[in-house]
Amino acid sequence: MRIFLTIILIALSAFSFSQEMDPIEKISNPPLITASNASTFSSYDNTLESVVNYFFASQIRKDKEWEKVVSSPQEQTELMQHILHKYETRTITKVQLSGKVEYQKGKFWVFVNVEMVDNGRTNKVFGRVEVELINSKLVITGGLPD
């Protein structure tokens, strides 16, 4: 599965860069979110970093506050719904953002490193979260690391 996802990310990157996408902007000094500090991410601003950090802090806390920053269930893709359902049975232990890029007008990728426990096994995953500007509000619309 990881090999398949890696191939997809490489293909998307190659396609995106061929479309003259802006270079990836490194996020300076991003916080490492863990169970010990997840409660400090109890609100968010309308910025890429804040929205994504809020989402993952909520996942770490195992509350439902993350629902405030994702697209409505009617607008979610089947894949996004599937991953969100998987998150219910996993324990996300660490998250740290690493970069961001606007790949289309009003559409962004935020790159994240995630550590999660699934069936007693700890996995470290690098992935991207898709965020869109909808009605002047940044909303997570897909691309969650699996």
C-alpha cells in the first residue's frame, strides 16, 4: 500500500510541477503535536497551518472538534470518508507539518509527518493534506495521510 501511495505522490508531483506549480514553502519551526500538548490547539485561525494543526490535535485528543475544519459529509469523497473512518480505530500520537504549496488557485497541499498506532503497530507516515479556500474559509477536503 505504501509503495502504491508513494508512486501516486511521485506521479502527482511530476504532473503538478509540469503545471508550473509554486515551489513548496518550508514551514519554519512547526510545533510537534503530541498528547501532552494537543489541548493547547483548542482554537484555530483561518490559516493553513492552524487548520491542519487543529484537525490533528483533535484526532490526537479523540474528540470531534476536527469536524469544524473539514468539508461537510455530503462534499467528502468516498476516500476521505474511508480514511476518516480508519482514524476512529487508530491512535495518532505525533504530528508535525513540514511544508505547504498552492497547487491551484485557492487549493493547497500541506505536508505532514504523522505517527500513528494501528493494531498495536506504530507507523510513521509522510503525506499531504488537501485544503481549499471555500467561501473565504480554509477547509480540509482530502488527501489525509493513511
